[in-house]
Amino acid sequence: MLDNILASLYLLAWVLTLILYQWKIRKTDGGTAIICSYILYAIFSLFTLNDNMFNILYEPLKFLPFLFLFIMLMIALSPIIYFHFHQTKQIEEPNTRIFTFISIIIIICSFLLIPTIIGNFGTGIIKLFTDSDAGQDAYTEQALEASDSGSAISNIPAILFNALSDICIFLFFYYLTKGKKNILLIIALFFSLIINMLMPIMQGSRSNVILALFTIIVGYMLFKQFFAKKINRLIQLTGTAFLIATALPIIAITISRFDNLGGGVGGFLNWYVGQANIYFNNHVFDTGGTRNGDRILNLPKRIIDPSTPKNYVERREKYHNLNIDDNLFTTFVGDFVIDFGIPVTIIIFITFNTWAITQIKPRDGTVRADQLLLLYFIECICMQGGMYLFPYSDTGNLKVLFFMLLYIYLRFHEKLLAKFPIKQTP
């Protein structure tokens, strides 16, 4: 009974947050999508708490962990809320061709991946709908190969494509806001989005497909206010069809992996979506130690210390003493706590988000591309990590690196242009 009361209070907190947020801004945006997702996860937490097959996995809930999680998520959302409270009417187009250059790299890499997709099409996607064990087999194969991952560099196009996949979504929606649209480039980027969805499906992975969908949602919600009405309607129609088409293989993978297990597909779905809030509550104040940044800062640490675990198999073996690890979801807040501890996590969240707020304020209703990129990065973390973990850990550090490089280029490029404007030739 107490568990249900606490989980319901946590749900109510997010419902009230959504009501206040919508009352203030009077429109839907990225903040709306993220808060709605937190409400959805809280609902599924209640479902799995009341599932007799799964509630034995949880310890009694406490009030303070839920309060801490809510406060930390609100701190993470603060730059998003701050930005959307300020009216923006247009995007200041950067005086650079860097977006076109990156788009071409993404498109080339996606085309280079076509042979791999074609080669695995019959044994990957098609088998999901013809073989009830295909999803489980693909997932098992990936899990067996995990112990060797991270030890060598191979398939450069796939690495580059994966590292730029979230930026690809940003660029796709950015180009749709332009008055004079490069249709060929937009179509090629849309093709790259499809490739990004197909790759994890063939590996029997639902998480990466769902994370990509979350990224598309926040990308659309961020740029929605800058679209023409016709573009908005086209995206909504295409997005609905895209969502249905993507849901089919996800459902097939889920049935393949869980249909024969005791909890059934419904029970595992409730557990999968709702577990993060509960496991955070159970373990955040007693993690049994820290991973010393080995997950969130994996690549930088491996450069400094070669003995750093190269993948989750080695890391879980090294930190087997922990009460909770990345085999269970604890939200991106929980991931930071497990890596760094509560005091350092609080400092990181307050410092980063305070800095972000100072960087993203629109001026005279105009927002710069670097400000949008920073906001998009924050929205990706909040949206992808709400029911999962920190989405840019391990090799995902490369995504952070490319985000940083692009942001720094746009930021200082604009500053240099402001000081040394390009003279127009008569």
C-alpha cells in the first residue's frame, strides 16, 4: 500500500509539473514531450509494482529517493524550460557550410552500410516475422560478442555513422526549417535516419531503436515552431506511418524474447518501461560504491588508464560488489550516481545546467544554431535517459565528442565573424 502511495505521489508530481508548464507556455514543445514521457514511465512503474510476477524483484519504496530524482530531473530540464519560456521566432542561419559537410559524411557512411544491411536482411528483419526465436537469437549473439567489443577499431563507416546519428536527426529537421530547401539533401538524410533504425533491429536490440525514436521526437518538437504549416502536417503524417512501421519489428523482438517466459510480454513490458524509477528508489542511496566514471567517461579514462574496462562485461566483473549496475535501468541520474556518487553528481548537474542556461537565451526572438544544438543535446539526454541510463556512455562518448566539436566550432566561428565580419564584394 505504501509503495503505491509513494509511486502515485511521484506520478502526481510530474502531472502537476506538466499542467504548470503548459499553463505557462500555452504550446507543445520538447519540454512537453519529455515531461509526458516521465509521466508515462511513472504509470508503468505503478503497473510493474502491482504485477505479482515482478514486484518480488523490488524492495520497499522510500520518499527521499523519489524527491531526489524529481529535483535532479528538474535541474536537468531547467535549460529546456528556460529556453521555451522565452519566445523565439526564427533561427539565425550560421555563415558556414559545416552542416552541409557533416551531412555529406553521414550520407556517405549510410550508403556504405547498405551492403551489410542487404547481407543481413534475410537473416535479420525478415526472420523477425517468420521465426519466433529470431529476436532472441540475434540478441544472444550480440551479448556473446560483447566481451570482445571495444578492444579494436573496425568498420570505420559504422563507427562514424553511429557517432553522428543524433546530429543527423538535428540536421534533418534543421534543413526542413529553411525557406529554400535542398530537397535532395533532406531525402538523403531521411534515408540515413532509416538506416539508423534498421541497424539495431537486425541485432535484436530494442533499446537503440527506441532511443532513436525518442531522439526523432525531441528533434521534431524542438524545431516544430519553425516549420511552415504544410511541413508540420507532412511530418506528422510521415511520422505516424514511420512510427507504425518501426513498432512492428520492436513488437516482434519483444515477443521473441519474452513470450515464452513466465511473466509474459505484458509483464516484461511493464518492467522494462517502469523499472528505472523503482530501481533508482531502491538503490540510489546505497549503491555499494562507485564505478569511478568507468561507464560515463569510458573512452577518456581508457586513454589515461589502459586498464579501464573496455565493455560492460569487463566492467560488471570489475564492479561486482555494487548493489546496482547497468544491467538494470536507473535513469541517467542514477547512472551518474553509480559512477560518481551523490555529491559529485549534484555538482555536475548544477554546474553544467547553470552554464547551459547562460548560453541558450534567445536574443530579440532569434536563436543561433549553436544554442539550438546545445539545447538539443540536453533534450536528448533527458528524453533518452528518462527510462534508461546515460545514453552517451562507453562508445557513445564519441557522440559527445562530435557534439562538443560542432558546438565549439559554431560558437567561436560566430564570435570571430562578429569581430571580423566578412566584407561583401560590390
